[in-house]
Amino acid sequence: MHAKNDPMPCWLLVITIVLAAPVRIAVAAEDAPPAGQPPAAPAAQAVDLFGGDLVAKGKDVAVKRSELDEAMVNIKSSAAARGQSIPPQQLEMLEQQMLDRLVQIQLLLAKANDSDRSTGKDLTAKRLALIKERARSLDDFDRQLKAMGTSQEKLQARMNEEATAQNVLERELKISVKDGEAKKFYDENPAQFEQPETVRASHILFATKDLTTRQDLSAEKKAAQQKAAQAVLKRARAGEDFAKLVKESSDDTGSKANGGEYTFARATADPEHAMAPEFEKAAFVLKPGEISDLVTTEYGYHIIKLIEKIPAKKLEFAKVAPDITEYLKQQQLRSRQQDYQAFIDKLKKDAAVAILDEKLKLQPVPESAAPPAAPQTK
């Protein structure tokens, strides 16, 4: 592909709201077990009326094995989309924490009132709109969701549940951000909200490796790709419609549907979404409307057309206010972990929650001293 690596954009990394202490795992570049393969069900495991194995139950609580598996598949798919995997030794702990989170959400949803649900729905709509706005393109957004094993509909439903549960939690613990607090944070942390110079460019890729297996093509096939790229470059410079040439010739399936277009900053400003160095260098020296020579990267030969350069700017407060408010609320929750845990423990006790698989019973995790991550703004 065109990029040096294709990590999951931050708008996908922050799509869910952390209701408890964050899941603490070390993601390493080693193979994880096949996604979605549940362990053998214990003999004493409960079965619900619809035939699904339950892994947790209680008043207003019923978590199926399939629900937990789906959540784990999403997590592992997210890691895989970043070129990473979760170490096998971490999976058991992660699965315990995810089940606990699913239980907590159900308990909180059971206490939701009409206001909680209405506010949750509105908040989800705003967050989803912001996520789409920050995505490189809607096609890229859908592609990334597919890589995570989900869809816009499923994402919206999950976000709505979590937003509603979050409203219940904030109401019960009296968590709030006063008027002016978010603006004060914005004014006192200007570097957090600087958006670097970016370029919007389209490209045509003639791959020199199999994009499925990542194996290099033979020298003969590489030479044929180079010859084909030179022919298309000649047509592009002769004035043929670039989007048409992308659709006709590009091997980059991720951008082909939107005319080969990407918007990106330099790697020094946004290392999380770094393009291949040769690609970045060529794009930033072009003038709007100009077409590059053939650019060679580890993925193949590229023809790049610059659409526009977008100057560096500071993000408007209105755009980042929801992120800042969420960050400040998470700080309050972190500072009140004992109150939070006591509240959740009471909900579990009142609902007589039982974990039906011994391997899934939550084990204590030492509390991290690190503060919550700064609000995501790019």
C-alpha cells in the first residue's frame, strides 16, 4: 500500500468511553490466537432460553458468550489493523476486564431514565459526526470499521449504549464540568490543539508486491508494473482525468473508490499516520494541480497529484470542546476511583451478579498512577 504503516486512526481508538479503570494490556508484534475462538464451555455453564451460553447473569444482567467473543474479536481486529497483535498471555486478563465492562454497562443501562437515554442518543450523534469528520474519507471510515469486524450501525448502537451508561454514572456520582473549565483548559494548553500543515493528494499505485501476502513480485513483473506506470503517467500529464485513471489503474483498493485521495501531515507532526517517506517528500514539494514523476516506495510505483495544501492552524474551541469536556470528566472519575468502585460493587451485589466461568472472574489489577490520556484532537 501507500503508507509506511496503516495504524488505526485516533478517531477509532477513542470511539468508546472508559467507564472503569482503562484496560491495561501490552500490545506486541506477535501472533495472537485466531480471533473469535472461545474456550470450551465448562460443564456447569448456564444456557439461556434462546440457546446461547451465558457467561454472566443477574438481575438485569445476561451476557452471552457470543457477545464477549464479538467484543474480543473487535479488539483483536483493531490491533491487527495497526499491524499488531495481543500477546496470548494478556488475552485472559483482557477477556476478564471486557466481561466486567459488559456487565457494568448492563447494570448502568438498567438505571437509565428517559433523560439519560435522550442525552445519550444526542451525544452519540454528535460524536459519530465528529468521528466521520476526522476520518480521511467516509470510504476509509467504512474500510477501517470493516477491518475491526463492525459496521456504522453496530458502532452507533454500541456508542449509544455506552453514552447512556456514562450519563447514568455521571448523574449518580455527580460528575460534571462547569462552564468555563473546558475553555480554560483550551487556553492553557495551546500546543494540544495545533493542527499541522497537511496536503490533500490523489495517487495511483502500481504495486510491486502482492498486497495480500506482502511478498515481492518477480523482477519481470516489477518491470512490467514500471512500464505500465510510465504509460499512465504520460496520459495523466497529457490531461486525462486523474480520477478516471485511478479507477482504471490503481492497485490501492483502500483509496481507489474515492479517487485515490488522502489527506495527511508530515510524519514529524503526525507519526501515528505517517506515509512512506518517499511518498510524503514528493507530495509536499508539489504545487496544487501538479503531477509527480514516478515515486518509488516499498509498495511500488506511485503517481501523485497534489490537490491542495492546507496551512497549519489552531483548531477552533467549538470543534474540540467535546473532547476536552470528556477528558476532564475522565480526570474526575480517575480521582474518585474508590467512590466509583463502591457504586459498581453495590450494583453488582444488588443484582446478584454471577460470573459463570471461573476463568472469566475479574482479577485485581494494580491502579495506574498515570493520568488519563490528553484529549485526542487530530
